[in-house]
Amino acid sequence: MSARQTIRRAAAAMRDGSLTSVELTRAALKAASMTESQVHAYLTLDTEGALQAAEMADSELGAGDDRGPLHGIPIALKDNMVTKGIETTCSSRILSGYVPPYSATVVERLEEGGAVITGKTNLDEFAMGSSTEHSAFGPTRNPWDTDRVPGGSSGGSAVTVAVGSALGALGSDTGGSVRQPASLTGVVGMKPTYGLVSRYGLIPFASSLDQIGPFTRTVADAVDVLSVIAGHDPHDATSIPGSVPNLDAGLGRGLDGVKVGVVSEMQRDETEPAVRGAVANIIEQMEANGAKVQEVSLPSFEYALSAYYLIAPAEASANLARFDGVRYGNRVDGANVADMMSKTRADGFGAEVIRRILLGTYALSAGHFDAFYGQALKVRSLVRRDLDAAYEDVDVLVGPTSPTTAFELGAKTADPLTMYLTDVFTIPANLSGHPAISVPVGLDEAGLPIGFQVMAPALGEPTLFQVAEAVESIAAFDQEPELAGSLA
Ligand code: GLN
């Protein structure tokens, strides 16, 4: 029995009596024990809690108390979502040992839905990064080639799904941190419309951009996870009031008559030829399957990355002010309060986090505010305007998720700009708040996964999933990483 299977299949098997949640959870935990020394996806594995939750799920399901699609399903959580009683670190020394007194809304919803929480996964410190190398607790490795990164910042969550040490996982996507690692590890990763999923209990990086989203093996599984975690939450002032769109309304409807825009600015020469080829091939087949394809130009995309790297650090510099050695986490003593705070922060934060705080503080400071932050906000409006105008003509926009496949550990850590450039295609949807998804469509010549991105207008999730599912069935991607010692 392997936990490398879809949520839908496992859920059906649990209901026809051919599988128990305890068996499935044991399989996921066994996959973790066989792969963790090679990939380091988990920071905390809650073996005991998971098995208890699985036993509970089995007895509830046995008694006819069905809590929905995730009942009894092992799910992993990025370690920037607070979990009552379970250490939550954000992969930062400043929070190591921190045990939150409450759980994030997404965690409560998963628990109410009967999900089995397997543990907390590795990330770039405070979700700042694209490779999971900026973790205070060591990098996560890509199961397709352990000399390579899994992408980031939610690299740990992506890898749990890729190796089957969870059937689904949650990540957070501020500039691409769900979609890019999904692309680099061959799984599905989705960022919902801003405000569709509560951020309450997600330790903030850049609050106007942060959004929690699912990693799964299939598009239909992503629908199931999102259906459990989405919905209004009075604890999050930016959460969208009213009911959630009918997320599976488009599943099975194919591409007939769907208007697809191919973003010219996402067909850049810098993109690896294998990625460009795979994306072009899928688009051709979408057309053959009934989609109406047209080229769309979004000129403001060229400036989106620069705007993001002002807005996100600016918000981060304000959000991370709370880590002062007084309210949360660890403290280094000093001669006086100011000295204590400065020593605590110098010791507790890693280099990338400090870089972002400095950048953000500078961008917000008097005399620079209009030139940097103010300009970036204007670009953000332009991106949103360009996208909204495009969606008057097309239902979805498509392109690559990432310009490259997985790169080697250490390849980009010395030059932050090259690391930032890996987000060039994912950032526009964060700036606009629109939903977007990455679907695995093939492997490059080195055997590394390639992701295809679909974007849709605000609350366009039903169409997004419809098109993503069609892409998934066109690509028919069914390869698995062959990690030494892992379960087939
Ligand atoms: N890689 C981007 C950054 O470093 C995005 C991170 C994220 O989405 N959390 O800011």
C-alpha cells in the first residue's frame, strides 16, 4: 500500500471499506521514514497525533459520520501556519521552540473536516525565497534529483506530496511560493483568489499578497482541499464575505469554446527551451481540443517583478517588527531594551530576512517613499488593470510557471537577483490577487518536471480548475521520482 495516490481514490476506498485511514496514514508515515533522510521535507512529524486522528476518522466513518472529502486523509502543513500545541518556527531561529496557543483557521477547518495532520514542513525562512535553501534548519531537496532544490518557499510541502509522505499539503503563495515549487517537483499547486482562504494564523510575510493554497497530485484533489479550507472568516478582515464559488462546477467540461490567452511577455527568450517547448505543445493541443487560443500582450508584466520586490519587503519590514524578543520567540539578553532587541534580531534572523527588512525599511523611509513604494503601488495597479482588460477577451491566461526546471543547490544563493528572477511568471497573479495554478506537464531532458500555469480572473476558480483539469488530461503526466529506498 502506497500513499502515492490521489485523495479522491483514497477517499473512495475508505468509503467502500477497502482502505482505512490508519493504513493510509501508516503508509504516509512510512514514506516519510524512508525519504526524509534524503529530502528533509518535514521539520516536525507528528506521528502520534496523526495516528490518533486516523483512528478517530476510521471510527467516525464506520459510524456513518462523514465529514467530507478530506476525512481520514493525511495532509502536511507549511511551518508558517500556527498549530496549537505543535511547534511552529517559520524555519527561523527566532521562533525555534515556539509552541502556539491557537491554530490557524485553515488548520481548524482541516480538523473539522476530519483530515489527518501529519506534521509541519520546511520553508525558506518566513517564506522569503524560491528554493527552500534559506531555512535555518537546512534545505529541502528535490526528490527528482537530490542535488537540486525543490523550489520555494513551500518546498517542504511540495515534496511531501511528490514522495507520498502526505496526500495533500498546504503552502502559502506571496509571489509564487506554492506554484513554483509545485512546478519544480511535478505536483499540482494552486494559489486561490486573494481573500478566498483565511490568513488568520498564517504568520505574515506581505499581508496584501499572502494567500494559502493546496499542493496535490491532481487538479480534482486541489478542488477538494480548497473546498475544505475556503470561505469567509471574521478573524481575517481581508477575507471575502459571502459564499465560495462552486469550485467543481467546471470539472469534466473540457475546453470546448474556452477562450485562452497566451501571454506574450511569458514567452521570453530567457526561458529554458525545454520549458518553452512543453508549454507550446500543450497550447497546441488545447487548441486541437476545442479551445480558442489568442496571443495577449500585458506590457506591465515587465515591471511586476521589480514592484513586487519593493512591496513585499516593505510589508515584511513592518510585519517582522513584532519579533522583538519580548512578544514571541527567542531572546538574546542585552545591556538595555534596545540592545536586547537588536541582538535578538541579529541572532534570530537569517541573511535573506535581514536583506528584506533593510530593503523594505529603506523603500518606506521618508524621502524614498514616493520614489520606491509609491511607484511600486502604481505598477501594481497597472498590472491589475492590464489583467482585468485581458479577461474581457479571454477566460484564462496561460504560460510557464517558472522559466527553469529545478536548479542545483547553491546555484543562486550567492546572487539574490537571479533567485528573485525565478518568480517572474508567478508574481503578476499575486499583485492582482487573481487565482492561478501550476499543473505538471512533462519532464525536461534531465528528467526534471515542467509546470504549466493557468491564471483566471478574481473568483474565477471554477474556470481555472476546468482548464487545469483539461491540461492535466492532455499532458497525462504520470511519472514518479525514483528516490533510492522510497516506495514505488
Ligand atoms: N520567492 C518569492 C520571495 O522570495 C515569493 C515567496 C512567497 O511566495 N512566499 O519573495
